[in-house]
Amino acid sequence: MKQRFSSLDVKAIAHELSTNIVSLRVANIYDLSSKILLFKFQKPEVKKQLLIESGFRCHLTDFARTTAAAPSVFVQKLRKVLKTRRVTAVSQIGTDRIIEFKFSDGTYRLYLEFFAGGNVILTDNELKILTLLRHVPEGEGQEPQRPGLTYSLENRQNYGGVPDLTKERVRDALQTTIQKAAASAAKGKKPTKKPGDELRRGLATTITELPPILVDHAMRVTGFDSTVQPSTVIENEGLLDNLLQSLGEARKVVQEVTSSDTCKGYILAKTKPGFGSEPPGGADVDKQRKDNLLYEDFHPFLPRQFEEDPSYTVLTFDNFNKTVDEFFSSLEGQKLESRLTEREATAKRKLDATKAEHAKRIEGLQAAQLLNIRKANAIEANVERVNEAMDAVNGLIQQGMDWEDIGKLVERERRRNNPVASIIVPPLKLHENTITVLLGEAEEEEEDDDDASDTDSVSSEDSGYGGTEPSVGKRRENRLAVEIDLGLSPYANARAYYGERKAAAVKAQKTMQQSETALKNAEQKIAAELKKGLKQEKPVLQPIRKQFWFEKFLWFISSDGYLVLGGKDAQQNEMLYRRYLKKGDVYVHADLHGAPSVIIKNSPSTPDAPIPPSTLSQAGSLAVCASSAWDSKAGMGAWWVNADQVSKSAPTGEFLGTGSFMVRGKKNFLPPAQLILGLGLMFRISEESKAKHVKHRLYDVPESLLSNQASTTDPGKARTGAGEGTSAEHDESDSEDSAVDIEEDAESRENPLQPTGQRDDDGDSPEQMEESPPIQGVSSLTISEEPSTSRAAEPTHTENSEVGGEGEEESTEPAAESDSAPLTTAASPAPGSSSKSAPQPQKKGQQPKRGQRGKAKKIAAKYKDQDEEDRAAIEALIGATAGKQKAEAEAKAKAEREAQKAATLERRRAQHQRQQRETAEHEEVRKMMLDEGIEILDAEEAANLTPLDALVGTPLPGDEILEVIAVCAPYSALGRCKYKVKMQPGTQKKGKAVKEILEAWKAASAKKGVVDEKSEDKEKMWPREVELFKALKPEEVINVVPVGKVRVMMSGAGGSGGGDSKGKGGSKGGSGSANRGKKR
């Protein structure tokens, strides 16, 4: 089975990667194991994942894999250098198995080595190694690799270019092959290559750009005999020409691999043992066929030798990345399956060992009972002999004989065939006051009672041995070794053994009673360990789900089947307005800080159909819950308008920033919304299963019902219109926090917003300058010294321009402009104001003071020989010019700041003007489209206009469930969801709450009777549903929750699986979860 890339595989992968990931940026880097890295690349609307296994493979993957809990040191260094950098080039180094990634036009380079132990090396633009996965010491033909050294490319295969394929080169290659074979034979080495393979292997090691499998393929295509010896080819010019032609065919295959952006890939597989070549018919024939195959090899071309082999099945793929991904993902799946099987076998072995241990313990207790009875019976049957042995040993002890001497004496008497000493077994345990004696069983004694002398002779024969092993074994076969307490009588010793038997019987009875419970607990513990192991192994490999276009927003499907979208930030609010707010749609908003812009998508076929009140209420609830009202726990009503009432055209003098809009006409207010959200799961079903579900779209209802609903909604509109006047003052007071305006409010504030007062001020300023220049100079100096006073008029503009959101920036520009002029005039005399001679030229007619003229003459005479350079040097020496230089530097810096400020203002003004022009053009086009009913959609949007029919909350029996999607919406909109949880404002962070919810669903699926294996009962969990929500990552679910802190209210451990928790113990788990929620 193929494990690593060949040079041709590296060439094909590098070529495809240069097409797919160049111009993408590195989003993040993860390590899946010590040798496997995962790079995530992305740009707007494009995301790619690159899997790198050091020394083995590198390819784009369509499967999500479990990453390490914390990044390794190597990954941390890669992140620090490469994160957010753009990939500018991907190429192969010569024909070697090395791929080079260039980031930021070669500022940093990443090298992947697919030979030997493999390596991942990061260098700078001068090829200096910054970090690497594996430090390589210096060896034969291998330069050392460690941080700080230079990564060498000169010694790589064909780094300077691939040489031409000529007859001389082929002849030299064959000659080299012959010399290597002769050298190996001279050293006495056995040939490792199979006979007839010398030519192909020799060419692969000398003409390195062609791998052996490709050379073999080319020889088969051209009909060249690959079993010919290299020496024969050299001697025959015809064979040499044919070989050159075969190698040329191999070169053509290499060129075809890189001739297009992608190249086809081929997987060679064999059928698993025990499976037929053709699976039974059905809908999943292809899937069954793949499951029955074992992948053996993959190539960017179809080798002729395998194409002709009937034992191989060839699978074709559109590009080589998919080929490699499918091949190695299958291997990972097989390894995962083997690991799971091994875990199950280990668990079974543990359980069997536990059962065997309990059985052995019970058997041992029963054996102990029997042995104690036998010992007691033996003592009672041999009371006289036991008494004799005890008296003999006790007599020797009473005589004061040493214990060792007593043992030696017993041994000596045994050799002399003393009948008393023959039943005593050494060694004596006198320190425990016990001895061991060999006694016959009660049945044996009865048989031998008639002939005691024979028994004694047998005993003497058995004991007349000095302690060898055969004699001991023979004696143990006929006699029973019994420990006797020298302090007790024989009958007391027998009673002690009966007591031990009774205790063993009680212990055995208790053990048998507890054995069943212990085995059950062991089974549960082992099953829990197995489940934990399976839980760790299960999410290793999961397909990456392609998100719908609306999942980047806040979204849900209302109870009437309408798609509701909300912006997560100002940019998304702007995108919703520009791209998705079409004719017939409804715009919903709330006058609260942070409230998103929400739109309800109407049917494109019937844009004039009214939106149901329940959908309007649910959209208003989302707008309120996603605002600051959630944290303050203060509910408030939202309002809605039609799409043609919303625009980006601001009144004169105002500017609407990103995410701010103008609303003209009547607002339709909704009742105050409850602060209740729900987290639910929706399932995407196949196209065949969509026909089973009844559509709940309002625009599919007959027109008679539409007219009735329209008539019922008119009184509501009248009531909201009547109530609008009472809340006008409230709207005006809250307009500072709202990003949307009413035309009436704008008209009532039209005069303050007009820059007429500013123009009057500008008009008066020239007159003031002409009439009183000193006053103008003083005022300018005041402005320059106290910058805060120049903004004294700004709060008025700010308060009036708050209606336009970010329009205050535009209104403050004229004020800043008017301030900049006097600031410049005030800065010009500043350098001269510090010198004392500055005011003298203004008083030419004034006479000098007394003594001043003489003093001036003396100074002139004193310094008459001093030139300007000397004067400047002396002033610099005494520090007289420090103040002047400082003032000049400050004046220069101030002038630079003023120039930079003016340039910034000019740039902002040009930007605002450009945005206003673009907005005006967009508004004209949008108005025309709304009037004429023209819809312009992207190709992706047009293709995904109706994906909602495939999203269901509760699948029906027989549905093919493809994916699961988490959705957060007002709880009333999740009525048809099988899995849902209620959330209210609380103190628990949403991340922890989401993890608890997912764990509760997983725990509920493990209960007995909760999962319907046949997938027929809609009230119960189905295996496919459990498999999908177990594969959900908490991060994906957390992103759909638009609030920060929540309190979870769970109606049952199953998350209202099927409406109510009817499973066994469901109410208990539900109450516990609810109580936990109330404590948060």
C-alpha cells in the first residue's frame, strides 16, 4: 500500500496548489498530531484547508478534523510569522520531493520535504532557517538542519533544470547501473531486486525525474521488454533507441500532468475479502461499492500495468487533490475502525478477566472449605499419632534443647525410620509454636487398621528418604500435610479447622451474593470507558459542511416559512440593504442601541403579498433581543416599513455612515417583544425527501386566504398609525441612539442642520479683519493657545447631526476648516514674538531713552571685529539661541501638523464626496429597479433562492438527512423544531451554555429507549440525528447566538426532543436542568 509521495505526485500537487491557494491568506495553523499540520487559507467567499503530514503527503482536504487542544511550540512560531500573510507562489524544487511555499513575495518561505523522515522548514528571504519541525544532524550526504543555519537548495535534484534526454545520457545511466551491480556482486551482497527488474530500477536511480512506476508504464505502452539486462541494451543500438523512445513517452506523461490547471487522479483498489465484485442494487450503489474496496495505490496517470489487471478497480477523480484526500481519508477511516475494534476487544477482555477473577475467588473459597474439612477429619482419624508427635517435640523443648538441634534430631530420626519422626515434615515452625505432620485420610486409615505394621513399614519406606523431590511428591499423593498447634490438643486443632471451614463457607456465600452486583458494576464501568474512548475517536474525520449564503447573517425561518435576516454589525447592515433588500421585502428595526437591521424576504413571485403578523412579530423580537435591551432586561417594541421607504439619500448637509439609513413615511410599530430566544437544530434533507414535506410558505396559500389576511391586518395598521402620534416625542428623544431617521423629524430640524449660520460667520469675519486687525490677532492667538474653545460650536452640530448616525463627521469639517485659517495666521508671527526687538519697528518715530544711544555705541565698538559666524558660535556656547531654535522647531512642527490635518480633511472630504456619488447612483438604480420590479442576483444567490424547502425542523420517516444546522431565533419561531432550548437574559456566558446544551442532548441519546433505531417514531431521537448533532462543534453553534449572557431553560434532557420528553426519566432530567438554569 502506498504511503508517501513520489516525485511525480509532488509535481502534480504543487501545480494544483499554485492554482488553488495562491493569493489566499493564512487564517490559522493547527497541529493534529506531532507530524500532521493543518493550514487554513481564506479570502472573501473562499476558504481552503491544507493538510500536511511531514514526509508523507500534502493536499487540500474536504474533511474537518479534530485539532489539538493547545498549539505546539513549532505551530506557535509558524503562527507568529505566517498568520495573515498572503501566499504568492507554490512550486517544486527541481524534480526533488520538496515543495516551496512563498509568502509575501518571498519574504518568508516554507519548505516541505517528502523523503526520509520528512521535515517542515520555515526560512526568511535569505534562506536562513527560522524554525523547523525536526532537527537533522549532519550525516553522509545530508547537511545539518537547525535554526540559524542556511537551508541549501543547490544539492537538490535537478535544481538548475532538468537535463535533456539524449542517447548519451541514457548510455551513461545504463553504464552506471552496470557498475553498481558489479560493485555489489564483488562485495558479496545478495541481490535485493527481483530478477528482470534491474533495468527499470537502474533507470529510476539514474534518471531521477522519472519514477519507477512511470518508467514501467512507458515501457508497456511502447512495447519494450523491461526484463532485458542493461548490458544487453548497451550492446544493441536498436534496443537503446527503443528505450530512448520509451523514456520520451514517460516525459510526455509528465508534461500532460502539468499542462492544465488540474490533472485527473486515479485510485487503484482491490475488493475486500468476503465481498462480491458487484454490490446489490439500490440508491447507494456507489457508496456501497466504495465501502467494499481497499485502496492500494494512487497516481496522477493511469498505469498500464494496473489497467490490464482485472483484480484492480480503478476510481477516477477530477483533480489530484481530491484523489489524495480520498485515499488518505479512507486509510484514516480504516485506522479509526481498527482502533474502535481494538477498544471493543480490550473492553471485552477486561470484562472476561473480571468474571474469571470472581469465579476463581469463589472456587478458592470452596476449595478452602473442603481442605479444612479434610484436615480436621485427618486429625480426628490419627489422634494417637498426632499426640505422639506433639509429646515428642514438646518434651525436647521442655528439656531446653535448642530449636536447631531439635530440627537436626528429627531429621536424623527420619533417616533411621523412626515412626514418630517420619510423619513430621521439616522445617519445624517452632517460632510459631506449630509443626507440620503428614496424616492419612480417614478412609485410608480404615483400610489400614487391620495391618498396622504394614502401614508403619509403608510410612517408614516413604519417610526413609532424606528429602528428595520425588519422595515428597509421592508422600503428598498419599498423605495430607496438616499444621498442628503445639499449645492445643489434637481435638482442639480439629475444632480450629472446622471453624476455619465455617468462616470460609460464610465468606463464600457473601462473595456469591455480591459477585453478581460486582460484575454488573464492572460491566457498566467498562462500557463507560469504551463509550469515552469511542467519543474521543468518533469526531476524528467529518466532512466540511458548505454554509448557505444567509448563514453569515443573523437568520431564522419564521413559523410561516419566511426567511428573516439580520446584520451582526454595521457592515452587514449595509450589505443587507444594498444586496438583499428587494421589492416586497420588509425592513424591521428597533429604536435601541445596538439593534440590528432586520429584513424579511418576501416571495419574488408575489412581492405585493402581505407579510403575516406572526412573522413581523418574530422579526421584531430578533431586533429587540439582539440590542442592548437583552443586557438591561428592558423589553421594547420594534417597528417595520416597506423596502421602498428605506434609502441612503441623506438631506443636504448630512452624511449617512455605514449601516445608517433614512426612513421616509409612516412607521408601523409592533407590540413590545418578550426577551426570549431559542436555540434549535434544523436538518437539511435530500431533494427526493422534499416532496414529503408540506410547504408552509404564506405565498403558496390560495389568494382567498391572502385577501382575508390582508383585511385582518389593515385594522392593525390603523391602530399603529393612531398610536404613532402619541409616541412622536418618544421617537424624537431616542433619535440620537437610532441609526434610522424619519423624514418628518429631518424636516423639523432642517434649519439647524443647514450651514447658514456658519456661512454668516464666515461672511462677517472679513469685515472684522478690516475694521480691527489687533482684535483679530488677539482672537487668533486665543484660538491657537486654547484649542478647546474652537470646538465650542460643535455640540450643536453634533446634536443635530446625530439623526444621521455618522453624519457629524461631515458637519464638523467646515468648522475645522474655518479654524485652520486663523490658526495659520497666528502661527506665523510666533517665532519673532519671543525676541525683544520685535516691537521696535512698529514705533519708528519714538526717540531712544537716555543713555541708550551711548550704550549702543559701546556695544558696537566692542563687537566690531566679530562676524556673524563668531556671534552664532558664542550665542550657541552661552545658550542664547536655545529658545529661538526651540521656537522655530515648534513652529515648524506646528506647521507640519496643520498641513497634515488639512490633507487629512481634504482626503476625508474627497472620500465622503465619492461615497455620496456612489450612494446617489446606487439609489437611482435601486429606485428604478423597485419601480419596475427588476431583480439582479448573483449566480450563487439565484441558485440558492429556494434552499429553505430542504431545511426542516422535524424530519419525517423515510427522509434522507444530509446535514444539521444550528439556528438561534425567537422561541416562537422554533415551534416545528424537534430539538430546541429556551434562553432568557442571564449571567452565564453563551459559550458555556451552548456546550451544556450539546452535552445534554448527547447524554439524552445514551439513555435506554430514547433512540428509535428504525427512525419511524418522530417523538424519539433517530440514529442519524444523534450522529449529526454529536459531530457539531461548539464553536459553530456559539457563533449563531447573537447575545452575550443567557439563562438556559431546558424542558427536558433531550432538548424537547419531539416536543415533550416522554422518555423514561425525562421529567427528572428536565427539572434538574431547569433548576440549574434558574440558579444562574
